[in-house]
Amino acid sequence: MDLVSIAALILAPILLYLLLNYFYRRPFVENFNKKHVFITGTDSGFGKKLALSLDRLGVKVYAGCFTKDGQEMLKVEASSNLKTVPIDVTNQESIEKAKQIIQDDLGPTQGLWGLVNNAGIARGHIFHYANLTDYRSVMEVNFFGVINVTDAFLPLLLKSRGRIVNVISILSRCSGASEPYCCSKFALQPYTDGLRRFMKSFGVQVASIEPGFFQTKLVNVDTILRDFDRSWSELPTYKKELYGDDFRKSGSYEAEDRSHRFDVSVDDFTLFQSKNRCFI
């Protein structure tokens, strides 16, 4: 047997495995025009891109916006099929109003096919600059907001045996930026894992997306520098003396533009034979 034949025998099963694995992991979701998805935090960043991407696929998107400007911008860029929904994830009354808007639009028999908990904020970008108010405000949005929204929309998800996607962060695994942000995302990990295990019995799938460092409003340089100044102004005198003014002036922040990789999270949302966690 010559070398070519031997190589063919070795490579054939490998190529067959790769081919079968590729097709097994391809999206098998059909009838996008019959799917209904609610996404929080669609004013900008990941939420906005996901809303527009799913809208182009024909999915009925309910885009949860915190600001009126966010709603107006989406209406300009999206099709008439996308419906903006005002929501403040820290306010229970606002959550219930958003749920009612969506429930009325769905009708009595239709359930919600997907919920994407994406809304998030960051404060206190230097450790020990952050105060308790920073930690509490970030946790209210990034952690308790997710719990409140999920609990409110579970009946609609159970009705259609839908799926929940929580947008967490690679910073849930290490501290490297805003510590309040890291703590809130770390808290989401066990919550999402527990939710996934519990909801499996009811046919609701749960997954998490863990983005790396992307150029979004959360890492806008001007916003972060303003937060530096705010945090510094709120520090007690002994901390200002301890760190010194030179340290305050040395604060800088850079973000790599990796928005081209955003489609990974869209794929993970439509591919429900995927991993429970997706890193992008």
C-alpha cells in the first residue's frame, strides 16, 4: 500500500467526523416568521445588533429600550415587524407593563420563543474608587434586573417551551475592569446554571453568552473617564491622599473594535444544539 492510500485511510474518518459535526451543529430552526423574541437593552451595543439581525431573519422582535432615543433609532433602522417596548429592568411596574404590551400583541394562545437578558451597566471602573452605591446600582440592573425580567416572562416562555439567553461577560471569570460589573456578572453564572438545570424539566432551554472586549457604550472612553472623575470626587479625603493626584490623571482606557465577531452570539441564539456557554 502506497503513502497516498495510507494517508487517505487516515484522513477519511477525520474528514467524515468534521463534516458530520458541522452539519449536526448547524441551525435547524425553521419558520422564523413565527418566532417571537424579547430582548432587553436594545438601545445600543449587542442588544441593538441582535435585534436588527433577528429582524432581518424575519423573527418578530420585541426590542426592550430604556430610552426614547433608543426606540426612535431602532424604528428607523428596523423593519415594521420589530416592535419597541419601553422597559426599566430595575422597576417592577415597568417590567409588568412591558410584559402586558407583549402579551397583548401575542394574543391568548401564543407564547414567547426567546428571552435575551442583555441590559447592563458599568460603574466604578477602578477598584477601591467604587463605593457601595456603585455596587448596588450595577447589581440592580445586571443581576436583580435579570431575575425580575426572567420571572415575569417565564409563563410566556413555558407556554412555547422557549429559551432564555443571558448575556454575561468574560469578566465574570476574572477581575480586570469595573469591579461592581465583574461581581454582577459573576453572580449571573450560578443563577444561569441553576436556571438551566431547573427549566430543563419544563422544556425551556437556558444558555449564556460571555463576550470578550468589544467596542460598546460600556467601554466608551469619554464615559469611563467621566466615571473616573465622579468616583474620585466622591472619595473620602484620606483615600485621595493615599492614591495621589498623579494616579487619578494616569487613568486611560482602550477597547478593541471586534464587532465583526458579533454574529457568533446570533448563531448561538438560533442554534439550540449548542453549548450551554458561548465565548465570543
